[in-house]
Amino acid sequence: MKIFFIKKNILKTMAYDLDRNILILSEEEDISTNSVMEWINSFGYNVIRLNEKTKIKIIDIDFNNDEIHIEKDLSEKILISKNHIHSFWYRRGLFNLHIEKPLINESISEITNNILFVRRKETELLNKYIFSITSELFHIGNYITDHDINKLHNLNIAKKHGLTIPDSRIFTNKKSLGVFLNKHKKIILKPFTEGGIDYNTDFLYSKNGTTLLKKSSDIDKYPDIFPPSFCQAYIEKKIELRIFFLENQFFSSAIFSQSNPKTKIDFRNYDDENPNRIIPFNLPKSVSEKLIKMINSLKLTSGSIDMIYTKKNQFVFLEVNPVGQFQQVSYPCNYYIEKKIAKKLISK
């Protein structure tokens, strides 16, 4: 596969004359980006890919013409504007802006710290400005909305639009946690931020995912008072659903995770030796309509949704991730999501 990157010796003929460029911001390790790029190239469009670690230097910004002149890896010049970038895919990360360090007296630590603080704020504002320009192009994904995602807020929005959610609580003491466990018999502790901290150092849940509690002795090790920790009633399920959405179109998969003890609580505890069976799944219209209202309310253009289908034949919403992976939906279900993203980016 031949990926398009702008070379110094063809700057005049390519960076400023072609208008069939698709700009992508991603992570170097993200293989789904590679697949989308292959499709874009096959349709005759060029790809300018910036990774989160790609050093970018701003040459100048023309506010009258909404043009941003940058250098990629401090050598290859790129112009970001409506006339030269056809569309933008925000996959992941930030623009890694390289700003020259000020010439200051290292011995004056207070002044040094203040200047560096101002530089960080300036870098943050410049990043947001670049994203504001790219958001005026046709785009899939948006850093500002995608990173303003709050799992707790999302649950509330899902509920307001008629979706069923598990009984969910935030606890700060062992007594209340025990009452909740007695009520539901099985409960799950999980992070409500990305990542997490192991209970041995701070919060109650495992940093690797969910923690299942089934009896009172399971919480004996916890302190009487602890920082806010997110808890949900455990729901017996027939299947887990991973749903990728692109604008208002859904690509749904059913994951048969319940027969494997490793994936029974959370299918994301992948078993590479004995992988779960995954098949296409058609969402009922009533569920998809509620999901559309939710994602439109959150101003999301793409992402992954996790739901479960219970033994009582209910669809229960768990969470939405705007930058979630989609290969585990695309490949086993033959959805060709990578091709569909590429076609969206070139068709607008």
C-alpha cells in the first residue's frame, strides 16, 4: 500500500495544489486507521496522516482565509484549509504542537514556571483552534465533543431518551455498598473514567476492568470510607452487544460471551485461545431510534456502544465510546466499516 505523505521536494505541486487530501489524526499503533487509509487511497484520494506523536510546528495562521500552515516532523509542510483539505477524520489524540522554549534564566524558578504555564495554555488554545477549523470541514469525530464524554452523564442521557440502564450508584462507604449488594445479590464495580486505579491503592475496582462482588466477605477488604466509586447491579445476560455507529447508521454484533468464564462478566477480557463467537445482529427499531436520539444529544458522529440482551429479553445500555475500536464488529460480521468510513470521507 502506498500512503501519501507530503515530501519537501514536491511541496509546491502537492501541498498547495491538490484538493483531494483527507486529513487524519490518529495514533501510530491504531491498525483501523491503516485499513481506512488503504480504502481512501484505492478511491484515488490522498491521505495526510498525523499521529499523536508526530511533531508539528505552526509556521503561520491566516485568520482572514482560515488557513493554517504547519510543518510535520519539523520538515514537511502542510496547509490546513477548506481549499486543500477535503475532509477530516478525528480518530484519536491531540496535535503534538512543538513550541520553541523561551530563553529564560533557569535560576529564576518562579518566573520560569509561570512562563512554562503560559506556554502550555497557549498550546492548548492553539490545539482547540486547529480543531475548530477542522470541524468546519466535513468530519467524522470531533476532539472537543469526543473528549467531553462523561460516562455518568451518558447514562443519564440514555435514560432520558428511554433506554434501560442498570441500577447504578456511586458509593463512598462500605455500609452503603453492603446494602446494595444485599439488594441485588451480585454487583459490579467499574471505573467511571478512562483507565482506573486498583483498590489496593485507592478506588475499589480493578484498573483492568470490572470487579464482581457476590457475597459480603468480598467487601471486607475495603475501608469503611473510600473515594467515590461507581457500582452497578449485575444483570444476567444472553448475549453482549457491541454496536458501531457512523452518523445515524448502526453496525451491530452479538457476542456469545456467557459460555466462557473469562469473558462472562465483561467480553473485553478477551480470550485469544478460545475467542467468543460473534455474529451480525439486527437491533429493533425501537432501540435504534432511542440510540439515535442519545448520540444526537451528545453530538457524536461515530463510536462504539456496549449493550446487553438479558435473560428477560431486555436491551440494557451500558456505555458509549466515541473512539472505540470497531474491528471486532467489522471483520467477523463482514460489515466493511473501514470502507464505509473511507467513502464518507471522500463523498462529502
